[in-house]
Amino acid sequence: MGRWNFSVDEDLHNSDHFPIILSHSFTDLTIPRQSSRFIFGRANWQVFKDLSELTPDIVNLRDIGAAVVAVVNCILRSAEATIPKSSGSLRKLSKPWWNERCSKAQKKAWNRFRRYPSTVNFIAFKYAKAVARRV
């Protein structure tokens, strides 16, 4: 956590404790994005089939590399026109404190409850989730 600076504010700001001020030294503050993906469940397959019809002049090129590029481009153009894509934005930003240990602990509690669905295991799972949120 060397990129975060912590300091205690001198003013109470009408609170019962001194606030902790966090500042960062990030140089790149871009929001992480995923590449957009095709949503195949909402595709118009009939139009895709019509648009991606391969003609003999595309396939019968002398250079095999050029023929492959032509076929791939034809399919990609058809897909872009008929298959919607996801936005590419992440649903949630990851928590800076969440790590692999947190994931393993929560998964372990969930698997224990799933295999042995008792009230005690359910409470342990809910407790593990609550602790993870508080950390």
C-alpha cells in the first residue's frame, strides 16, 4: 500500500473521532475496462447468415493468407452488424483491500454450507461475508 498516504485530521468536523484522511499518489487514474464482448443470445442469426455469405471470388484468391483475411473480415463485419456487444464497463470496481485470502475464506465458508446445509454453517457463511465487508 505504498501508493496511499494516511493522515489524521486535526478537526473533529462535529464527529466523536478524528477523521482519517486518505490520499493517493496514483499517476494513472483510468477506470479499468474489459473489452466488449458479443452477446450471442441476442444475435439476429438469419441476417448474420445472409451477410456472411461467402462468394467464390473471396475464397478463390491466389494467396491463401489474403483469402483467410477476406473470410475473417467478412465474418467480423457480419457479426458487428447483427450481434450486439456488451458495454465493456466493469460492474463493480474491485476493493483495494480484497485479496486472494479473502476469496478463499469466503469460498471455504460457502462450500462448507453448500455441502452441509445447517443453520450453524449458514450463520458462519453470513458472518464471513459480513467480516469481509467490514475489513
